[in-house]
Amino acid sequence: MTTNKNIQKYLWHFVVIFLTYLFLGSFVVSNDFPSLIYLIIFYFAMISEKLINKNSR
């Protein structure tokens, strides 16, 4: 069980880093503001979900 949770945790970290890299790269290369907005929404959703789960426990 512990190994499975660790793998899921590291996979989630990899996905977050990869999406951040893609959205920031798209913004830097083409000044594409929707990609920056997507990144802000993505981080806002992650943070709010973590806070809601923390408060519900």
C-alpha cells in the first residue's frame, strides 16, 4: 500500500510539473494569455481542492 501511494504521489508531482512547463512555455514563446490563465486556474483548483479536503477531515 505504501509503495502504491508513493507512486501515485510522485506521478501527480510529475504531471503538475509537466503541465506547468507546457503552459509557461506556451506563454513565453507566443505570449498566449489563455495558457497563462489556464495555468492560474489549474493552480487555483489544486490549492482549493487541497484546502477543502484538509478542512473536511
